[in-house]
Amino acid sequence: MIADKMKNMVANSSAIRAMFEEGNRLAQIYGAENVYDFSLGNPNVPAPDAVKNAIIELLEDSDPLILHGYTNSNSGYEDVREAVAVSLNERFGTNFAARNIVMTVGAAGGLNVILKTLINPGDEVIAFAPYFGEYRSYTNNYDGVLVEVSPNTVDFQPKLDEFAEKITPKTKAVIVNTPNNPTGVVYSEETIKKMASIMEEKEKEFGTEIYLISDEPYRELVYDGVEVPYLTKYYHNTIVGYSYSKSLSLPGERIGYLVIPDEVTDSGDVQSAANVATRILGFVNAPTLQQKIVARCLNEKTDISYYNRNRETLYQGLKDCGFECIKPEGAFYLFVKSPVEDEKEFCAAGKKYNILMVPGSSFACPGYVRLAYCVSYETIVNSLPKFRELSKEYQTK
């Protein structure tokens, strides 16, 4: 008999993965070219050539016993962590060193490491809807309580008045994700400054430490010159979780890092605990080959012009069909208002046209659907006539 906690998690398993599996089933029936699967944020742009070259060079030139062995520290190779810190300092004017970096098994691994490090049973973690649904599971892993701030469906910036009301003496952490999954919205500098001010006031009011966890797998995927604020510059208790899954198109390689600045209260203890959490959660250390690869590719970027063309075409195409959506500033998702209150009904109707969408309730924002446009351009173009048919079905009701 499985654990009671796992029974609940299995019952509420990811709708995104379920839809992706449905896409594979439909592709076997109708052919992949006739299925318009917008379910999973799986990059369709190949990794830069520099990644392949780094792999070959490392395999040819490195001592295999070192390259494939355990790292001396569970936090990762010292030289890799130093290289990451230097890169961040050059880009954002920060002052990090190797001690501030913990290499992780992707952003998901990093979030679990830092929540394991910080959360006691009953501690509260605040998330702004819509949010990546796994935040609830990650918090539940350590018997924390996820507290939602309801969505602002005008521009999807966080509702800061409600945020201030929901901070309590039990609040231990706040998770932000910008550029945001599922909306593609970038939180403005004004939003971040106000959020930081609220948290500082609440720390003083309650005499507690409140940590801001910035989940940043989409930082490099922004359009039209939009800038993403680097949050450690605005609030002292900020911890950053990063992944190369999107920026280098390496989702299956599971490599990322945490930044734990010296400004964080008791930073040495937090850094040491994160190092231990990496080991006892079963990761042991981040994949060693991947650590060395990304250290050689810190200045490389995925060509986001592919995503931008998809963004422009899908956004305009859906608007022309009569759908309502906000134009994303980053990431590779479009958040579309359902023409009916029950967006799951809308998702089911879309399947009749082999269109696969993820219901907004998976992101704590019912009434909307998410489309991941990290697909081929042909999929975008060929889907639009089907979306038009779907739209007409609702216009006639």
C-alpha cells in the first residue's frame, strides 16, 4: 500500500503530463502532423552548437575518473560554481563567489533543495496565481502549506494588497516566477520594489525571516527589449533558482543552480544546509558532466527568434479568431481566456480538432487555458484553421 501523501499526489498528478501523453496517443492515430499539441513546455529549438562541442572536448580531453566521479562538495565543482558567480557578477553587477552557488538537478531540484533547507512542518509558502502547479507538491513534500494570492486577470502582475494581507507569522517563503509560466508576463521593477518593501515591513512586524525564492528558468527568454529585474538587488533574503533547460534547450539534462547571497540572514548556515539537502534528498550532486558543459557555455544562448515568430503568429492568429489573451513578454506560453466559464470543457472541445491545451485550473487560475508555443512553426500555422473552427463552435452557441 502506497503512502497516504502519495495517494493524494497520484490523484492530482500533472494535467500537463496527462495532456502530453494524450498527444502521443492521438499522433499514433492521426499522424503527428495533424495533432496540435500545445501541452508541454519542451523546447523545440536545438541546443547551441557550443554545447555539442563542449561535450566532445570534455569527453576527449578530461580524466574520465574525475569527469564522471563525485564532486568534492555536494554543492558542485568549485571551478564551475566560481565561473557561474563571475558570469552573474558581469551581467547583473552582483558580488557573488563560489560559496554562493549550489549546482542543482535543474530548477525543480533546486526548489526542492531550498524548501527542504528552509521549511518546517506548518510553515507557509506564498505563491501568486497563476503559478506552476508543482509548487504545491514541492511545498507539500516538506509538510509546508501553500498559500495562494488570487490572480489579477487584468495584466497578471501580482495583487500586492492581497499579498500583504496573506503574510502571517507562519510565512517562511514567497515564490515568484518571472517571466511567468503560464502567462509569459514579466514582473515589473515597480512590482518587485513594492513586494520587497512589503516583505521588509512584515519581517519587522513579526520578527521573522521571510525568504523570496525567485524561480528563473525563463530569464533569457524575453522579447521586444523587455528586461527582467535581478531580484537579489531588491531584497536581502532573496534566493535564486535557475535552470539551463530553456536557455540552452537542455530540459532532459537536469542542470541548474541556486544562488544564496551573503546578504541572506544566516547565509553560511543556509549554504551549508543546502549542501546537505542536495545529498539527503538523493541527488547527491548535480550531474558532473553537465556541470562542466554549462561552465563552458555560460555566454551561449538559444536563438529565441524561433519562439518570437511563433509568439507573434499564434497571438495574432488567436486574436483574429476572436479569442482573448494577453501578449506574453517572455517564456514560451500564451494564456488564453476560455470562451466558457469551465475551461476544461473548452479543452475537451479542442480535442475534437486535435488541439491540446492545458486548463488554467492546473495553475490555480480557472477560466483560462495555457498554450506552449515551443513547437514547430508549421504546427502554429496549421493549427490556426482548427482554432478558427473551434471559435465558430462557440460563437454559434
